Amino acid sequence: MHDPPAELNGFRVVPGGVLAPRGFVGGGLAAGIKPSGALDLGAILSLRTPCQAAGTFTTNRVKGVSVLIDQERLRNGQARGVVFNSGNANTFTGDRGRADALAFIQRFAAKVGVPADEVLAASTGVIGFHLPMQKILAGVDALELTANAGRQVAAAMLTTDAGPKTVAVEVPLSTGTVRIGGAAKGAGMVHPNMATMFAFVCTDAELAPARMQQRWRAAVDASFNVISIDGDQSTSDTAVLFANGASGAGPIHAGTADDAAFARGLDAVCQWLAREIVRGGEGVTKVFAVTVRRAASAAAARQAARAITTSALVKTAVHGGDPNWGRVAMALGNSGVEFDPGVIDIQIGDTPVVRGGRRADYDEPAVAAHLRLPDVRVGVTLHQGEASAAAWGADFSAEYVAINAEYMT
């Protein structure tokens, strides 16, 4: 996994990760849910109230118990925190699974002295097994919350990820500074649709509840919704933004320069986490970015880019370093986006391979060399309009097959 750079999108990266924003604490520990003894239970809590919250969730018809509970609780736009576990998804567990999740929440809420209906839950891991409640409840009792446990929070949510992913930035506003910090997990079964895997983002900015869900959905659409590892969408996908206003900078008003700056900072955090999810995915050896330009609409550009990142043939070509740009053209044609194949351009790395719908005269070894890099770039120009979008995907390797052929064994 990559350490965060010194800056993201022009904003200074600050230490502390997801807990860098003022007024948030968290923690993570090994409760014994995972046989490996790795961290598997954690929580995030705002010490300040009220705390606004917005969420997006899986659109898979099979949903984990925690997803259903969180969707109910976020209808009023408020939540103080989340308690979560990895190693067990609590999905396909019926009434007992719901009772277990509520007991998980209740135990944590009682421990920290907040109303239970202000706490969310999240569970990820193997489907179809009941939570080991004795271990869960004992873990909650032993959990310590501090402001400097961002790394432990990020580690406790992992399943088969290569490593923890957490980052924070500081955003200067006209009235002071605010911080935005996030942590995320996702390694396999990653192909979000208006949701993500696990992503918890905290900010000490003061956001209007009416704007918060809109702002969060826009950030998710430009980050977690344009990544794919294997084309399968999880039953547990959960992305939540918490805003507690503890910065003291005052409310951010829609349409102002401060509102635009906050949006850029939120996008910077979410997009870095999204790319790191792909980089740390199951069996991933390469990440490839697809940028579609001059599309008829942003939605069409995003749809076309995602079709290329999810193509099994493109993913295997990237893995093998095979300069077969025809697979990109094939995936583009299967995207469902309307375009004229006779005018498109395709570029791999810095090399144009298609110009005006025809094979360009290019240096094939240069294309092959670019495809051997750990970060691959593919560009497509449709010449249909002025919109653009980017998406990120990962290669398919033999290790991916091995991991998922033996996930439970």
C-alpha cells in the first residue's frame, strides 16, 4: 500500500487519518472473530453532538443486516458513530442476525454513554454465518477509544486487503480551517453501484443537513463508484460521512468559495482511498486508470470508462502486459454508450494507438513497456461532446483466482 503524499489536490495531508478531524475518537482490536488473530473489531465516535451523517449503501438485493439498520437510522440525517467488525458479514442470518446487530450497537452505546439510535453498525466478511456474539460483546467491552487510533480503525475493517487505507487533509476556509479524514476497506467483491465497500469519512466542518447527502453522493460517484476489482458488488457495501462542526469555522453555505473548497477536499480524500482500494485488492499487481474525454455527458463518460475497467479481457491484457488495444475498443463497444467508432481515439500511456477510428502508426514495444508498469493509463476520446470521467480498475492475476477459490478453506 502507498503512504499518502504530502498534498492531495493542493490540500495539505495531516496526520491522524480518519480521526484527524477534531472531536472524533476511535479504536480497533482483535476480538477473535478472525482465526488469524488480526484486528477485527473497531469503532468511530463523535464526542460532539449533534453530528450530521449521510450514507450510501449497496444496491444488491441481498443486503447485510447492518446495511438495513443503517438505512433506517440515517433517514433523519444524524448519527454519532459506527461500530463494526470484519471476518463475518452477518448476511443471510434472519431475525437472529438483526437481533445480534442491535445487541452489538446497544453494548457499544451503553459503554460510551450515547443513545443507541445514534450509532450505526457495519459487518464484512463471510456470508451466511451468525456473529460470534460472545467474542463481539467482549471485544466491545475491551475497546478503548482515543483520537490517535486512526491506523487501528483502518486495520480493524480489513478482510483480504493488502493493508490499511486512511488519510486526512486540512482545508482552509474564509472562517478558519476544517479537516476531512477517511478510512476504507475493500479487496474483493468490489464493483460499487451508488455505494462502496466500507468507507467511513469524518469532518469537523459544519454542514447543512439538506446539502450533506447531495454532497456525499457526488463525492462517492466520483470516487468509490468508479472503481472495480472483480465486477461483483458486495452485500455489505457501506459508505458514511460524519460531520460534527467541531472546527468552530461555522457553517459552510452552498454556492460559496468555501463550499467549493470543501467539495474539492472531500473528493481528494475519497479518490485517494478509492485508488488505494484497487491497489490493495485481492491478487492485484497493477492498477489501471481509464479516462474518457469528449463524451456526450458525464454519465456516458463514466459508463464507458467503467466498462473498460471491468472487462475481463482488458484486465488480463493489463496483467500480462499485452499491447492488445483491440480489447479496449471491444469493451468500449459493449458499454452501451452511443458513439461513432469511426472518429474515436485511444491512447495507452503517452502513445496514441487509434486515431480517427483507425489503427495509428505507433511503437508497439513502447506500449508493451507501459503495460508492464504498476500504474497503467488508458485514454479514450469519443468526440461526442465536452464531458469527461475517469475510472480505476485492477488486473486479474492467478493469485486472485487462488484467493477466491479458497476463501472459506
